[in-house]
Amino acid sequence: MSLAIIFGTNLRHHRKLKGLTQSALADQISLSTEMISKIERGVASPSFANVEKLSEVLNVPEVALFGACLAVSGSGERGQVL
């Protein structure tokens, strides 16, 4: 699965958790609703500045939008960020 698809899926998930429509999110970060739709479908990618804005509005760390997580070893110790 491509990074654009992962990012878009995570963006949609967090947007819906916040109860925001694509239009409401677009207004808050000064993008068009069409651009939010394209990002969520993995057709377009946001700039780094817009990733920061999205993370701020959705109140999630930037890495949450990229699907990063900590791997946990069998012993319970934290591993590397995936």
C-alpha cells in the first residue's frame, strides 16, 4: 500500500473522529474541499506545511497521519518506529 493511500486513510479516520466534514476541515486549513478529497483518496499529497496544519487541527501528531507506530517485541520492550 502506498504512503499516499495510508496518509489519506488516516486523515479520513481522524477527520471523522473529530466530527468534521471535508468542507469544514478544508476551511480550517485554507484548502479546497476537492483537495481534501484528493488527499483522502491518495490521489494528491499535501505539502509539509499542510501536514502540520492538518495535525494541529485534528490534534494528532504528524506521524499518526503517516501510519507510524511502535513495534513491540515479544519481551514487551519498545522497538523502532515503523
